[in-house]
Amino acid sequence: MRIGGRSPVPRLVGPVGFALTLAVWWWVSQQQFGPVLRPLIIVGGTLTAFPVVWVGRRALDLQPTPERAAWVTTVVHFALMILFGAAIIEAIGIGELYPGWAIPLPREIGVAVMVVAAPVLVSTVGNLALQGLGAPFAIALTRRLATSSLYGWTRNPMALSALVFLTGLGLWQQSTLFVLWVVGLFTPAMLVFLKVYEERELEVRFGASYLEYKANTPMLWPRKPKDDRSAIDGRRLTRP
């Protein structure tokens, strides 16, 4: 990302961090964890997000400068990507270990939910790239405020669509345990990250511009944009 002039975070940090994240995900996907270790990764990986967010927030508050926020955010983002990704990979197969916990609903319901959520999720990435000049999380933090399209309706369309997609995936798998994990653990972990850490670090780096955007746009549940949204369009903001 860039703040003003030269970037406080070297450009190679994003690609290297993303490559490391993919390597960890691939390694996890290749393992055959048993009925004890797999739930431990699913639950433990998700719960570990809470102390990561707390430590990140503490580190940010100790020195609330834009440069410090850029570095801390990069570390927090990649840590959460690894934890969440590993948990999701293992959670996808949790229903196979406990087939008795099947959801008595047609798989087509889950397919329909995913069909609706997937294009929205992809669109948020495009919205971020075209208007914010960046990519999800610390891969390439955006440099401009994205307020139009999906980001005009909610500050976190990517998180919302991802949560809906994962719920649809669980319904398609007919996995009660997967849906319970998404609703009971993953969603709270994501919301804590957004509320406790992300909102604070965006305020540190972008000040009044972000506060104005925050005041006019709901955190998660979509709402029709107000007529004055264009007044703050184009200002600088980082979105994960």
C-alpha cells in the first residue's frame, strides 16, 4: 500500500506473504488429519483469530501512525488469512467424519445460495481493484476510497458475501457442523476483526475521510446509498 509518497511496506511483502499463505493452505489440504486433530484446527484456528486481533489492536494503539498501521495491518491480515484458510479447508470435510449430522434439506438450496453469493464476492474484488486500486487483505492494500457500487451499500460487501457463500456451501454439503461453525465461530471472529481492528486502523490511516464514510454506510447489512455518497467518492481508503 501507499500512504502519501513512498510506501512504508516494501512491494515484495505482499506477494511473498501471499505465496507463503498459499503454501500453508496447500500443505493443510494435503494432510489427512484424524477426527481429533481436524476439529482442533477448525475450532482452534478460528479462535486464535481473537488474540491475533487483540495483539494487533494493542500494537496499533501503542503507536497510532499511518506507517505503523500499514505494517501491523499487513501482519494481522496474513496471520488471519492463514488461520481462516486452514480452518475453512478442514471444515469443508468435517461432514464426512460425522455423517449423522446431516441437514435434511435439498442440496439445491445450498447451490442457489452460492450462485447468488459467488458473483457478488467476485464483484467486490473487481470493485476494489478498479476503484480502490488494490486487492483483498494485505495482498495489495487499496489506495483510494471505494464508495460506489457494492461499497456504497455496505462497508464490508466482501465479508458479507463470503459468509453467505460459506453458509450455502454448508447447505449444499448438508453439513450441520459446517453451518454451525460458520454461524457460531467464523462469523463472530470475522465481525470482531472488522469492528475491533479494521475500523480502528482505517481511522488511524485515513482520519476524517474514513469517519465520514463510516457514518454514511452500514458496517455489514446493505442499505441504499444516500444521495451525498459522491461527495466523498475518490478519497483514500484501505479495504481488506
